[in-house]
Amino acid sequence: MQPDTVIETAAQRLLAAYPPGAMIPVPEDLVLEDETQAYALQARISAALGTPSGWKLGGIVMGEIPRYSRLFAERSQLSPARFSRGDFHRVYLEPELAVVMGEAVVPRDVPYRLEEIIPRVASLHAAIELVDSRFEAWPEVPPLWQLADGLSHGAFVLGAAAPPENLSQMRDAPYRLDLDGETVISGKGGHPGGDPARLLVEMINAHVRASGRGIDAGEVITTGTFNGVVAMRAGQEARLAFPGIGEALLRLDA
């Protein structure tokens, strides 16, 4: 099967698997050859999902370039946020730190350094990503298919703005995620990819290099979970706190 046919066929299946559609098995009749093809499939799906509002990092492995996918305005809310359980196949929460870009990052041949990105960041935020997947077998999904499926993105909550300072506070930030007042995830630093500020710069450079396009002012970039995921049920309320940075609140309605 030709690469373009693989992408179009897979995109149709995945788009149909968004609620209220049913989840699908990982295709055995379609083969993704590499990350370039997986990103091309992701872009095809993203173009049909909604209005791009930024980027998420995911599938992060220490020492590797972070993988990324789109955030969408229609699937993002400011804190306090409310989503409906019926809009997802499953809901898992990830505690994250996100930035909002105050100035565009224009494409260029020379990679950006952190010192050049910091002045372009307008604000730093506590953020909650709602994880979902269109695949029945999640989380046991091959990495290329996870990448194609938007890195299992479901929705996004952006907390109140805090000054970005020099972004050094991202590395060892303490955090606590509560569900209905009970702490379910907590820690201090320990992001699986290391320093989130470094991951931010690596993602920007990887995107510019691969696409020839930059990052727009106003776009959000969320830098991946600090500590895995936790399931959320309908009717529950979540509160994520990064002391000194901010909070993000979420209610999941039935």
C-alpha cells in the first residue's frame, strides 16, 4: 500500500473512533514505517479535529528528542474547567507545567538556545492534560501509532498565569494532584525527561527542523507529565497545585 493511502486510510479510521464513535484495534493491515510517516498521519488527523492552539509533549524518554502533537482550542479550557465524561473513551490525568508564548519563534537554520526562548515566554502555568486514546488496547499501543493518535491526547486545562522568570523553577517544582480532596500524585521535580525547560527548547528546535515552521505568539506548549497518570471518574473534582507557580482545577461531569 502506498504511503499516502496508508495515511488517508488510517486517518479515516482514527477520526471515526473519536466519541461517539467506537474505539478501534491497532491496525494490522496498515504499517507505519517511521516517525516521519506517523507525524504526517497526526497532521492529517489534526487538520480535521479543530483549531490549533498549541502543542503537547509526550512519550518522553530521557536523552531522546521529545515527541509532540497538537492542542486544540475546542478541547482546551482555562481553569476552573468542566468536561463531560461522555466526550471521552477514558479519562486519565497528567500533572504538567505549560508555557504560553508571548512572542513568535521564527524558523531558522541555527537551533535556538534556552536563553533565546526565555524572553519569548509570556507566562508559566500549572496544567492538567486529560489523556484518552482511540485504541482499545491503550496503553499497550506501539509508539508510532501513539504518536499518530496525538500522543493519546484527550483535552487540556490551563491554570492561572505566573511570571516565567528564567524557567529554572520548572526543573525541581513541587506538585500535588488531589481528587475530591485526596492526594493521588505528589512529588518534587523528577520529570522523566529531566528539565522541562530543556525539553521545551528541544521540541521547538525539532518542530522547526522537521516542518520549516515556527511557533506562534499565544500558543501553549505543555511539557509532559511529571509522574504518570491517574484515572478520573465522572463526578470527581481535581485540583493540581504547583506551589509558587499556580493551580489548575477540573470537574468531570457525568
